[in-house]
Amino acid sequence: MYEGSRCCAGHAVNAEGSLDLDGIRANTCWLAEYGAGKDFIITPVGSMGKFYTAK
């Protein structure tokens, strides 16, 4: 069994609803820095169906 932290990274959107690529990049970099050297898993596309419903 895995012991540690797991993170399903959500996606950031701009005010008009489009993907905020700079926000996603910043969030992913922060998560990678936070988890460095720890038992930490990042699921980059989330696990709530966003990948299948993104336009």
C-alpha cells in the first residue's frame, strides 16, 4: 500500500473559461517543488473526468 500524499491537479481557467496555461504551469511547478524528495504523486489531468470533457 502506498503511504504518502496524492494530488489530483485541477486545471486553471481564465475569466472567459479558456484554459489558463500559465496558471497550470505555475501550479504544476509548485506541486513538483513541494513534492520533491517526498512520497508524493501528482495526477496531472485529474481524476474527475476533466480530460474527457475538456473542449
